[in-house]
Amino acid sequence: MSLLESRYLGLPLKSPLAASSSPLTDSVDGICRLEDHGLAAVVLPSLFEEQLELESVGLQADLSRGSNGFAEAASFLPELATYNLGPDHYLELIRRARERVEIPVIASLNGTSPGGWLDYARLIEQAGASALELNLYAIETDPLRTGVEIETRQRDMVRMVREAVSVPLSVKLSPFYSSIANVGCGLDDAGAQGLVMFNRFYQPDFDIVEREVVNTLALSHPSELLVRLHWTAILSGRVRADLAITGGVHEAEDVVKCVMAGARVAFMASALLKHGTGHARRVLAELADWLDEHEYASVEQMCGCMGYTAVPNPAAF
């Protein structure tokens, strides 16, 4: 029988299938269920820089002051006081999850500017997180800010976090850079030990009756996997960092494609939300059958076989 084991960020995984950030990973019971159904690791929901600012300086009170006169102003920001978990509860979730499960528990931290939030990277490490995923979620709307400035700032952020903690560090990217390959190599040089393709953003929609902007996020579709396979394959063999894919992973064949592209791990969320956590067991059974049928001795043997540096015609990418 083929071996399903993989490694990501230096962490041994019992398979390449893991759970990405979702409501399924925001409680200890949910994380335990994911482990019980075969998921090899979990990523917690992101703790946002803005949440930490609210916690430390009481920003929300300042923002709401005068809101009667400018009601629309507060609507530009999410209700961060009630968004997912507060900082203290987040650290407690890490501690309790590590006590209950054997699989890696990867914390996620969103920060886009230098500040005191970096202290929480150290607290996350002290709480026992197996690794830290830096979520570079930021929508740049300033027309005067250049792509070079944005990318330089993000590399600097990775260096700062890398210096702040000793646990493995991955970076979750967006697909909206002009040169994803260059950005990936730059973050690799800055100390990222993992690169995750790609972040799925909330998209602004219009309520045409109330004339309001409404943020929406739909479950992923397998078609979203294609752009992730493309750039993972291009970076495979060209960066030291481990590669991971999140978004569009629904079935065993999707996991096979991710690994062939060069990903050490395929993160799943939408399919688990849609079909239940038991869906992971079926995917893993079908993955094992596929490897046996196609005479692969292990996931490791298959990893990167369709990467840019491995295929006969890299110009296809």
C-alpha cells in the first residue's frame, strides 16, 4: 500500500490533506473532529492586526465617537470586536487544541504594518502553535502606492516576523501580483519557510435597494484550483520554501494535482463545510487507491513531478 505521509514546514504529516481556516477550526471540538476524520493539520482563523489594536488602545470607542454625525464612516471597517475570536481567546484556543490533538495546529496572523501586533507572534509561539501562517490579506486602494512599495513592505514584514519567532513561518499569498514568481522568491529569501497559494478574498457586492456595499464569500469551486496549480508548479523546485495550495481542493484528484504541482499539503475547507468532516476519509481512501493504481510508492515520490523544472515542456506554463 502506498505511503501517504508528507512533510510541511518541517512538520511530519500523516497525509498531504489538511484543513484550512474556516468555522470548523475555530473551536477545540471542531479541531478534534477534523483530526478524527483524518485531516493531517489544521489552520486556525486569522487573528487580525485591527483586532489587536482594538484590544490595546480601545480604538473601537474612538471610531464610534461622532458616528451619529457620520454614520457611513464606521461602515468602512468590519465589526472587529465580534469578528471570530478575541486575542485572549485565540491564545487559549491554541493551548487547549495542542493539549487535545496530536496533529499540527497552525496559527494565522494578519498584519500589514509594523506595530505592537508583532508581540502577538511571540505570544502565539508561547501558547504552543506548531507553526505560524502570516496572512498578507490587504486590499490596496491608494492609487499613489506602487506595487514595488507594497511588495517591499511585505518582504520587510516577513523578515520582522521571522526574527520575532522561532516556530516555522509560512506566508499566504494573493493571486493579484504582477509577478507572482518574483514575489514568491522574494518572500523565500526573506525567511518564509512555506508559501500558500492563494488567499480567497471577500468580494464587494452591491445591495441596489439599500445602496450599500455588502461583502460576500462563497464556497470555493474546483475550477479555482487551476490558477493555484499553475503558480505552484512554476515555483516548484525554484524556492526553498515548502509550497501549499488552498482553494478549490474538493476531491482526491484535486489532492493528486496539488502534489504533482509541487505542493506538500493541500488545504481543504469548502468541501468539508459542504459535505461534512467525514468527507476527508473518503478523499484519503480514494487518494490511497489512486496511488496504488498508478504504482506510486508514496506521496513523496509523486511530489513535484508536474512542476516547472520537471516537465518536458515548461513553456506550457
